[in-house]
Amino acid sequence: MANIQQSQGPLPEGSTRILGRDAQRTNIAVAYAVAQAIKSTLGPRGMDKMLVDEMGDIVITNDGATILKEMNVEHPAAKMMVEIAKTQDEEVGDGTTTAVVIAGELFKKAAELIDQDVHSSIIIRGYKHAASEAIKVLDTISEPVTIKDTTKLEEIAQISMGSKAVSMGDVNKPLAKLVVEAVSKVADTHNGKITVDKDFIKIEKKQGGEVSGTSLINGVLVDKEIVHPGMPKKVENAKIALIDTALEIEKTETDARININSPEQMTAFLAQEEKMLREMVDKVAKSGASVLFCQKGIDDVAQHFLSKKGIMACRRVKKSDMEKLSRATGGRVVTTLDDLSASDLGKAGNVEERKISGEQMTFVENCKEPKAVTILIRGGTSHVVDEAERAFVDAIGAVSAAMIDGKYVYGGGSAEMELSLALKKKAMTIGGREQLAIEAFAEALEVIPRTLAESCGLDPIDTIVDLRSKHEKGGKSIGVDVNATKVADMKPLLVIEPMRVKRQALQSASEVCEMILRIDDIIASRGKPQMPQGGPGGMGMGDMD
């Protein structure tokens, strides 16, 4: 039973406090339970989770970060596990499940060491040492990849998307091709270093059709319709004006009164307004623009004049879309019409309004060298489209990481087995109890190949024994081939992952374990939280506000 004390001394009434080893066991139980909840989603044969919120909205996914975000956990230790997935998602975009599963196993091994009277500070020191050593070894077993190695980059994208149900089978290869093409287009090179701003890959989702109908647009898809029916619906070799000002008569902000005493004055007032709007449109036309994207409003009269000039226009375009249009077409966003000149205009091979799933959308495509592109995702239902989007986000993150770092490692659990073997050898050279912690870290890494083996129906113990034996004989790239349900060499199968995915997972998992293992006192100030009991087997998902 946990050593739970009711409030005493300076703590407010109703507070609960858990001390010493019980606090550690409680936190470990909760963190391990979170990892167990998403463990079965790992790998291409992983299962999906259905999450239903209070409103009855359903999310079906096997994306680790999404599952943890939708689970709405309350316990502080569980929230820290969610943070791992969030960090992994933001930093790399892929490997969220891997990071959380490794962290869960590190906690389980730590609980076993605590039960053997190994002090938590020794475990922390050992884990820190092991993580640092593992990252060094990871660097030595990695292989180089460049932006021109499209075959390898496509394989990385396929492996990343392979765990999502929507991208399995024949569609995986063409979708991976789209990802590599998109990332290559937005990649920039400065002083020999590659940078990729993933924000310039716009992902637009439209229900209807099949996932195989997903396409890459060499430009920007703007979710707006043409403002006036008299305007052209298609413009080839378009010259595009990007304007961040309203084509409307600005209303004065101070209180003002306009006295109109006769019909002539009314006519003159309206004629003046019309003249001002005509002058605005003339400035656009004078620049040579055939298409106008406006971030603000366009007056009805201005729309009429634009249509007379044969200029296609969209209004109230989002700021983020304006930035993407600027990057894709080479145009400059202008804040006043007086500054608009031919040199500010962007160029696109084709601008066209099309109807997608009952909605009018404007395609700006066939840009010459676009530094912003759009992936239009299609799918039978909203759940399919959402999961396809998550698959693309993961793959874009993985390919970007591989391009930026220029390094990859072999997947299928082979990298983790190689790290485990190296850490066990390292542990032999370290004296004292710290050796036990490093060995525990090494064994914890084996959870990845073990889980992959379980997910495809292999015996996990036999698989791990077989992998250990082959890695000791020098088979660095031997891992679990989940498609053929056997232990195999990942090199000819081209099962590869970016090194950064593994490095970030190791760092995040190790750091959160070190932080939680330092805690020896939990003080819950509001009400009586339902504290989980027992070791790593307990679920421990009770409320602890």
C-alpha cells in the first residue's frame, strides 16, 4: 500500500501527500501505463485506437502524439509523457510512439532496480551516461544520405507512412514520391547546409475520392472562390498581384456627419466613391496583373471594374496563404496600391477555379520554381482524410530530418539492438551499481524489436534471442521484417529511418525518466486525488489535478 498522508502542518485541508519510494512507484506506474496504452500501435502491423471525446467526436488513429493528446490525461506524470510525444512531434514529426514506448520501458526497468535497493540518483546517473553513449554509437552506425538520393528518401517516407492504415499497399509508393518531391522543392541551401521550412508545404484536405487521388500542386491551393461571376475562371501565364490592403473606400474612424441636401449632391458623392474605386482598379491593371489576391475586402463596385478589365480576383485570403503565394510565384506582397509595379508581380503557369467536393477553390499551379507547394489529400471519409494528413505530416518530418542531418539508420529494431549491444559492452567497463542502470537502459531499448515481433505474430523471446546472437556476430542491420514475419537483414529491404528520429526519442525518453525519478514527494493540494497503487503493472490513470 502507498504511504499516503492526509494534510498536516502548513498544507491546506484535504491535501494529500505521498512520500519517498511510494511517490516514485506511483509516478512510474502512471508513466508505464501511458506507454502501455499506445505500445500496440508501433510499426506497420500496429493496431489503431478509437478515441471518443465528451462531444461524441471520434478519432481513429495509430499516431502516438494524437492518441496522447486526445486521451486527456490528468496525472502530472502522465502529462510529462504526453510532453515527450509533443516534443518528438514538433522537433522531428515522426517517432512519437517509439519515444513514449522507450520511456515506459525505462520506467519499468527503474522500478525493478528500486525494488533491488538501488538508489534513484544512481539510476539517474546511469541513464544519463547510457543516453549519452547511445547517441555517440548512433552516430557511428548511421549512413549518409543527400538531397539527391531520392530512392533512399522515398524509402524513408514509405517507412514513416507505412504504419498508417491509409497508406498501406499500392498507394504507399506514389504517396512517398509526393512527399519527397514536396520537401525537395521547399528545401533551401545556405553555406552548404540544408534547411526545410515545413510550413511552406500546405496540406489541404477534401473528403471524396480515394487516397490514391491525392496530388501535389506545384503552387498554392487557395480555399477561396472567384469574387465576381463575370471574371475569367481560368488564366494561363498569369501575372499575380498580392495586395495587403482593401479595395474599398475607407470609412473614417472618427464620428463624422455628411450633409446631403439635394439629389445632385448625392449623385456627386456616389460618383466620387466610384471614381476612387475605379482609380484603385486602374492601378492594379496598370501593373499588368491578370490575377489579384487580396488579403482584405474588395468592394462590389471594385469587383465590377476588375471583371471589366478581365482580372481574376479572390478576397480575404489568409495571411499564411499570402506568404505561400509569395514564395510559390516569386511575387511580393504590397501594402499600398501606389507601390504596385510590374516587378512586384508573381508568375504562375495556370490559375483556375475548380469545384472540389462541392466547394469552389482556386488553384495556382505550374509555378516555375515554387518554394511553397500544396498537397491535396483525398479520401472516402473524414476519418480517412484526417489519418492520411497525419501520415503526410509524419513523412514530411522524417524526410526533412534526413535531408537536414544527412544521416539515416536501419529500422525494424536493428538500430535499437545495436545500441543495446554496445551499451551492455560499455556497462562491463563501469564499476559499481551504475553498471546495473546502464544494463537496464540497454535492455529497455530491446522493447522496440520485441513489440514489432509481437505485432506481427512472432514469439518475442525467440526473436530477441535470435537478434542478440546475430548482432553479436556483426549483423548490424538485422531486424524484424514484419511483412515476412521473420528476422531479416534490413539493408537489402531498405527499411531505413532518419537518425534524428532515434536521437530525439532517446534524449526525450531519458530526460523525462531522469526528471520523474528525482521526485520523492507528491503534494496534491486540491481535494483527494485517486492515487494509483502498486508497481508498473498498475494502470494508475486516476485524477490528480
